[in-house]
Amino acid sequence: MKYSISFKPSASNDIESLPVGISQRILTDIEKLKYNPRPVGCRKIIGSKNDWRIRIGDYRVLYEVDDTDHGIRIFRIKHRKEAYR
């Protein structure tokens, strides 16, 4: 089943502030989440019910998976030093 992807405004701002090469790589990996919302190497965020993260180089994409509506909501894209603050 294919999932739909949406971005919170803060995540859109995060991706726009990154260099072009890095943002393209991140967007490519986000597109892959449509077919597999929990790829190999993803981690569940402790203390949350449906929040996950994927690692893309030094950056982290934090997202929520809704299995009932088949949706993925990206809520944060940050460098690993800033991702969990």
C-alpha cells in the first residue's frame, strides 16, 4: 500500500534552508517512505506512539506514521546535533 506524505510548515522551512545537494538527497529518501514507511535502519522515537526517524548522512528526518489513513507527516529535518532539541 502506498502512503501519502505531508510536510509540517516547520519541516518545509528546514528543507529549504539546506544546501541544494543535501536537500535533494533527503527528498529522494523521503519519497522512498511512500512504499516502506519503516525502512531498514529507521528507529522509533522513545516516548512517542507513532514517531520515527531516519538517518540521512548527518541529518535526521523525524516523521509520524498513520497506518489507518496511510499517511506520513514529516515534522522535522535537522542536523543530528539539533534534531532532538
